[in-house]
Amino acid sequence: MPTDYSNSTRLGLSLVAVLLMLLLACARWLEPSATGFGTHRQIGLPPCTTYALFGVKCPSCGMTTAWAFTTRLRFQEALNSNTAGTLLCIQATLSVPYLVVMIFSKRDPLGRFFSAATVWGITSSLVLAVTLWVVSLTFRN
């Protein structure tokens, strides 16, 4: 039988939930760029260095735009902007209510599901982002 989470663990889970909600709220607040990338410029971040120097998008290009589209349920445009970013946004959206359940029940209702799902979700999204980037560079016109 799993033991209850300590108060410090629950505080950590609460901070993660709040951070995810802030990221999702920010993504919803931003207006997605029609070009499929560059939405991050609205919050004062610089343009992509890789794109500026070499004229090719980096693995994270379009990620903020994908989040902005995903929070508007415009999945096709989100996937076109950045597939991995779309999947990360969906994972973040699904994680918030699960985190709330974990915080109030003081345990992971499915054992260690959340930890495993988080590691696999983030890792697979990053691998996907890099893989799609390599493919796009390989088949560039």
C-alpha cells in the first residue's frame, strides 16, 4: 500500500500545477503567429538564433505557437507549427487535473503513473522534436 505524500511533496506538486496553469494561460493569451512560429516574440523573447543565422528552424521553433493554437483547440494548425509542442501542451493540460487529484488524495491514484507518464511524455516529445528537425533538414529544398 503506497504511503501518503508528505506536505512538502504536495507543495511541490502544487507548484508544478500552478506553473502549468500559468503556461497554459499565457499560451491562451498569446495570439498565434500565422507563420507558424514567432509567437514567443509577443512576450519579449528574441527571434530564433538558428533561424536568424542559418535560415532554418530549430527543434523548438513553433512550440509557443503550437501551444497557442492547442489552447484554442486548433489542432491541425498546432501540429503544423510544432508537433512535439502540441503533444507537450496536451500533456500539460491533462496533467493539471491529475495533479489536483494527487494533491488532495495525497497519493498517485494509479501508483507511479504520473511520474512515468511525465518522463515518457517529455522524453518522447523531445526525441520527436529533434527527429522531425533532422528530417526537415535532410529533405530541405
